[in-house]
Amino acid sequence: MNIADGSSAALRWLVLDLNSFFASCEQQEDAALRGQPVAVVPMLTDSTCAIAASYEAKAFGIKTGTPVWEAKQRCPRLRVVPARPKLYVEYHHHILAAIESCAPVEDVMSIDEVACRLDRVQQAPEAACRLAVAMKAAIRARVGTCMTSSVGIASNKLLAKLASDMQKPDGLVVLHPDNMPEAILHLKPEAICGIGPNMAARLRQAGIHDMAGLWAADAQWLRRIWNGVMGLRFHALLHGADLPSPHHPQRSLGHQHVLAPEDRDMGRATPVIRQLLTRAAMRLRSDAFYCRRLILDVKWQHDLGYHVEEARFQETQDTGFLLRVLMPLWQSAPRLRPLRVGVTLADLVPQAAHQPDLFDRPKPAALTATIDKINGKFGRGTLAYGSALPAMTSKIAFHRVPELGEF
């Protein structure tokens, strides 16, 4: 197989990346925040980190992961606001509608990033740029003037993503095959999505220190560096091949939660871990899966490490059963101070492949379905499984946009 067979000189993809999305949503909602340095945080405490920063805050060196106490030292007039995940999902859907008024969205890459496949007419550079400008204008008109975006246009999604990162905020970059690799030689290899610190170190060990060296590298050499066919795939994509995205079957799902300072003991965290399990089980059913393994993980405060424990069982999607599995694991955990707790449901089985137990009783499944239906109609948390904790907001995952019904 020649993995480069899909290469083409055409501009086939447009990637649109919203700029400082969470912070921009907050500035759009509150005019007093516009033009101000803003940091979005999971909770209002100096011990947490920023999960987003406006460009005014980024000018002070504040970025995702900057501790709040450090951010305030860098910028004393910093406006710190608590995250509102439901609001960001609502904005996401409004932005999708604005983009699709111009062209169909082929791939929702994350809550703030989408890809559109260009048709034959749109593949002309002038037409592609007009489409990008129209999308930006539609977002401003339909959603708000604070919602700027950077657009990249190239022969495949990897290069279009790279192009979208090259000019921020409010950028528009076209990486035409005729201008490659000159158009990207000033960038470091780490600028390409998929080359993190570990891979960058492996490339340097192999003698590849810059983009010119990466471009010139032989496909088989990259295969050895990547230790597999992904190196061949990366070589083909870097040189313009338009390859289909690999399919990765979903193997697990779960939720984590960083505890507020006042909740960092095992007793006060008990309702939190129960609610995380309840939310994960509801996702399990809505995504049409059963699971065969439950994993509890706890990160301790003061850098005392982690506690991970798991249990295996027959295929299930029943919340009550999973809670009965979870609680002994939780009660056997060390009585230290937890900083973050999480539950993962793994070894997923698609509902279509589920083999029912001959002795299964229908009542638990019927009860669970009824609870899901009531919560879907009247709001999540209307009925709960023995937890007095108010419903937590759903978090925004990097590559998953929560359904509005999860809030």
C-alpha cells in the first residue's frame, strides 16, 4: 500500500478556529468585560488555574493552565470569571448554524473548531477566501462581534489546522500546495497538531530539528521514528495527501471533577463521586453502550500521588448496579485529602452487540429509562440516586461537546 496515493494539489479543506472561545463568550455576554483582560476559571479560588484567557490577558503571558494567583500577579486588573459550560455549548450551536449558512460542516473537531470540505468551485483560492470571509461575517452578524475566528485553508485537515494557528486573532491563511514547504519553514515541528513534547524529543534524537528537516525526511524514516504506520500517514499528510480520518472505536467514557477547597475530604466528596457516576451512566445509555468495567481514580492534594482501583462485571448500563459497584471501591480508598476525583466506564459494548443475561429482570432497566425520561423533560437532577448534592455543571472536554440535556 502506498499511503501517499491520496495526495492532491487542490485546496480541499477549511478549518475555522474560534479565538479565545470561552473568554470571548463571556465578553460577548457582558459588555463590561470587552477590551479587558479576562481569565475563565473552573471555580473562584486562587488555587485553581485558568482554562481560558482573553487576548488582553494573553498579552500579560496568561494562558490556559496559568495558576490564578500567578495570573493576578502578572495582571493586577485581571477579571476572573467562573466558567459557564452550558453557555459555551449554546454559543457553539449558534456558531455552527452561522457557519452552515455558508457551507456544510463536515467535522466538529472540538467545541471551538470545525472543518468544512470545499467543493470544486470553492477550491479556487479566491473562492475559498471569499467563503472564509463570509463565514466570519455570518458569525459576527448572527452571534456577536466578540466572536472572532482564525481560518486555515489547505489540501487536508492537518495542514488547514496548522494554517488556522498561524495568524491569530481573526486570521486567514491559505497554504497552497504550490507554496509548500516555503510557507511553513519558519515554524517549529511542534506547531503541527500531533507533535507534542515527547514526539518533538524523538524527532530531535533522530536528527530532525526544524521544519525543513521534517519535510525532507523520508517516509520510511518517519515510520521508524513513529514506530509504526502513523509515521507513513504523517509524511503523506504533511506533503498534502487528503486521507480519511482513522476510525477509533470508543472504549471508555467518564467524568472527572476538581473539588472545591471546602470539599477536599472523603466524606464531603462522596456525593460528588456518586453524581459523576450517575452522569457517566446516563451518557452510557444515551450513547447506546453497555460497560464491563468501572475505574475509580483519585488525585490526592499536596502531590501525594494517585489512587486507582477498578472492578469488572457482566455487561450493564444500570446506574443502581454501578453505584453498588462504586461505593465499596470508594470506601476502601485511603482517607487522605482528595484534590480531583473521577469515574470511568470501560470495556464498552455497543448496545446492538449486547448479549442479555437469561435471568435479567426488566424492572431496573425500565426504572432507569423512566428516570432518564423525566430528567430529560424537566432538567438533569430532577430525580437523583440518593445524593443531596445540587447538580454539577457538565465540563467541556477537549474533543467532545456535551449535549445540552447534560446540563
